[in-house]
Amino acid sequence: MISNIDHIAIAVHDLENALERFRTLIGATDEQILIEEVPSEKVRVAFIQVGNSKIELLEPLGTAGPISKFLEKRGEGLHHIALETENLEAEIERAVKENLLPISNPSEGAGGKKVVFFNPKDTSKVLVEFIQKIQD
Ligand code: ZN
């Protein structure tokens, strides 16, 4: 079951600048904000907690990663929507049965979570991520 919108991710050129504007718009406190580098994805990420969901700002690290390429092609804007599940494998299986195919195998994303992305061609050009939090 999909239980929650975990985050909405936006690609930005300048993380500090974007974070400041979103922080101000939302009225977020320091406790609501987390900044993290994910070298494997070549991004720097700022999470702003908003209720049960987060706004995730993605800034490229260098010019070789997917966010850098996205910005080059499309400029700043909505990058993906992440939907939370407690059973990633079951949700992938359910989607595949409906002919909605993941574009990669499940992998470890920011914050030590299991994630998988679906083909945006099937979802009105919006990249959709399924995410399962790892219980520790
Ligand atoms: Zn994400």
C-alpha cells in the first residue's frame, strides 16, 4: 500500500538560495531542516519537513550527475514525487502487473532508504519514486 507522500523534490541551481526562499515561504524552523550530501547520486540535498512530508531541494555536485543533466535540459523545477510504502517489493510487483515499469532496480537513496523510480513517460512526464524506510 502507498501510505504517504514522502517528499516532493525540486531541482535547483543554488541550494542555499533556494532553501532560504522555501524556508521563508513555509516559515520553517532550523529543526525542520536537514542538509545532506549524497555523493553516489552527485547531489546535495536539503529536506524541509512539512507535516508528514518533506520538500526536497536537489543541487548538483559537479556536472556529471542526473540532477546536473536535468537542470541543463529543463532548468529548475519539479524533479520527482516520492510515495512511501512499507513493502517496496509488493508495490513494485503491483505496478508491474499494471504495466507500469520501474526504470531501475531498487537502490539505496538519501537517508538510507530503499527507493525505485518509474518511467515518467507513464506518469505525465513526472518522475515518481517509491520509497521504503529502513527500520533500524
Ligand atoms: Zn526522492
